[in-house]
Amino acid sequence: MSKDHIECLQTENEPMIDGWRWSLQCTLEQALLLSDALSELEKPKSTAVSIYEQSPGIHIVDAYYPARPVRHEIAAVFAAIGLETPSLDSAEIAPIEKTNWVARSQTNLPPVKAGRFIVHGRHDREKADCRSRTSIEIDAAEAFGTAHHGTTRSCLRALDILLRKTKPRNVLDLGTGTGILAIAVAKALRDANILATDNDPVACRTALSNCNLNLVLRRIKIIQAEGFNHPLLRTAQTFDTVIANILAGTLKNLAANFRIALKANGHAILSGIMTEQAASVRATFRSHGFIDCRQLDDGEWTTLVMQKNP
């Protein structure tokens, strides 16, 4: 994998566990005494202790710890409540696997159609519609953008409409998140040069993974950048199209940068805008030499397409 594909900060792999569980099978009387003692023990310090009945007369005590508990440190508890030390040896210590709850909650979300684009999760990969040339596979992650949100969905619709009229050669996806909009451009335009940026290294890594999954990694350069603060973004009149699904306030603050970055008659697709904020964002961009092209609403969210005057 070429270093040119990503310049975001490299960090060590995140741990794959969320803590440790210490479990012991015992009687109800022992369980009540043990849970109280484990809750009060200072070392190791538990984050939670629970009791549940496994079967009549048999109970399980679970104690949870941020780090792996050491058996001999719990021995004092057994002595205090009169449990035999051999019982300690029968306790189970197991890691708690890290769970991406966002991804789990969205596992069964249906594919989303937005213009020519179909966005789907891994679980829908084999459906006929999800095997089209403009299908995009995106699983829920720590970065934003699965097309189930109105901002991403309307951005894709706006992009589809714009690409029916223009064929931009140089495209910037500012605040790429999962990389979905950059991937959409790559799927629709075989010859486009695409730059995707985000200020979050997690988003950069997620976008990189999704670009690779969708077989467009070689055509998209991903960098970590705060707004337009990067050498690749400071050259005037670089882009034919800039897509930004971020926040209304940030869009307004960056309006002058959009004008600098875009070529004459270039287009800006602006999203992350609540409908009541659209007029304010539009007015700010007009004051920087942009004209209105289109507004697309999706629930309480709005996407604006604006064009830079020469």
C-alpha cells in the first residue's frame, strides 16, 4: 500500500478488549457474602459486581475489572468470608471482547438508494441491486456517513444530479468521515482525481479501509487536515468540485477558503445544514461570490449546491 494514499497520524492498534470478568459458581449465601467483599476490596478495584441464579441452589458471582485481576490478591476476601482457597482456583477469569455498538445496532439496516448510488452494509452484499457499478459498501463505524442520515443521503442525491451535467476532473471531499462521498465520485467518474480529508485520524483510517473495500483506493488520496489547513489545499483554483458534509457554522467560517480552492464556475456541495440554517449559509456564500444552483431537503436537513462566479 503506497504511503501516498494516506498521511494521517499512525497510532498503535486499539485494544480488542473492554476489560476483564472474574466469575465464580457458589451457593446463594456465599454469593451474597462474596459480592459485598469484592465490591469493597481496594485491590483489585472492581467496576461492578453482579449475582445471578444459574440453576436452583447454584449462583454465579461476576466481578468486572479494567485490568486482569490477580488471583492471590482476591485470596484475602475468601479468608474473610470463610471460603476455602481451592474455591478461588475454580474462578474463571476471561477478557470482555470489545464491541462496536454502533455497528451492531446498524447491522440490519436496509440498503439506501440515492440517485444512481446504492449504499449497503456487508450483510446485503449479495443482493442484486447491491452489485451494481455504483453500489457502495459501508458498514457502520466510528466515523460518520452510512447514507441512513439525511445529510449524507441528500449529498449523494446532489452529487448524482451535478455529475449528470458536469464531469469534474479534480474533486475534494472535505470532512470525509467514512469516505462515502469520495467513493461515490470514484464510482461515477473513472478519470477524476479525488482528495479526501478529515481532521480525525480514526475517520482517515476508516475512509482508507472503505476505499480499499470498494476497490477505489488507488484513485483517492486521503490526508488528515483541519479545514483547508494543508499544503495540498492552499493552492488557488485547484478543484472543480468541493463536497463538504460538515456543520453549518464551519461551512460559513470556511466560505472564503471555498472560493480560493475552487476553479472559476466550480461547484460546492454543502451539507450538514439544518433546514433553518440554510438561508444563513446561502447568504454567507453569496457574499463570497457564489450563486445558487439547487437546494435538496431531507427531513430536517438541507444540502445546498452553489457555483463560484468567475
